[in-house]
Amino acid sequence: MIKAVQYKIMFFDDWFGLLRILIVGVLAYAAIILWLRVSGKRTLSKWNAFDFIVTIALGSTLATVIMSKDVAFFEGVFALGLLVGLQFIITFLAVRFDWLKKLVNSDPALLFDRGEFLTDAMRGERVTESEIRMAIRAQGVAAVEEIEAVVLETDGSFSVIKKSANDSRTALADVS
């Protein structure tokens, strides 16, 4: 008799629990979509470390709202809105204050410059020559000699800059 009760608790409590998950899950999902639409495109941009943390926190909060009977729906929606709002405020301020931008985002790193792999920068960013060559190939370029520079961007992606006819390097102005 005790084992039957244990299995019931482990696999199924009652229909109300499933109904609560269905209703709260749909409403919380709709709420997070609404919050993300209100907060703008920046919230859904490619991830840097800050965006990654916010996204994980949003996912964790959403799961808690859906699964925990201890969190009321409106408390969960408020928590989601708080996270989205804080992310909006931080990114809004980071655009206006360089010290905050540097705190929230890393700087892009120059890894390949004018035919030379910059090994110190590569070591510091934990990037191999093979990864840089892969990024160059992904751009459809067969010869590294055609490349002016490769930059590791703040979101972890590689930017491959082909040589230009006028030797301009203005796109690299903010790259260290």
C-alpha cells in the first residue's frame, strides 16, 4: 500500500497540478513574450556574458513560475518584468556611459592582422589558429592572404575583414 502511494506522489499528484501548470505555463509564456517585445530587439541580440546571464535568469524564473506552487502567477510575471527592465536599464545606460559599457561588455579582440596570427591575443582569448581559419573559410575565402583582419567580437563571434582597395581600416577603430 505504501509503495502505491509513493509511486502516485512521484508520477502524479492530482489533476489540479497539471491544470495549474497548463494555465500558468501558457500565461507566463505569453507574459515573457510581451516583456521581450516591449523591451526591444537588444534583449534578443547575440549574447555577450551579460545577455547570457539575463537569459538564464529569465529561463529559470519562467520555469519556477510554471512549476512552483509557491510562486503566484503575478509575482512571477513581476519577476520576469523586473529582469527584463533591469536588462533594459543597464543596456540603456551602457550606451551612454563608457565605464558601464566596459563593465558589462568586453572589448573586441584583434586575433589576425595583415597576414599574421597574433598569438598573445589568441592565447588570452583561448582561440586557436584552426578556429580563425575556420572563420575565414566560413566567409568563403580560400587564402588567408586575402584577409586584412579577424576580430573576436564581444558576443564571441568572429568578424573576418577582407583587404580593401584603399587600405582603409576604419572598421577596426575600436578593436584592441
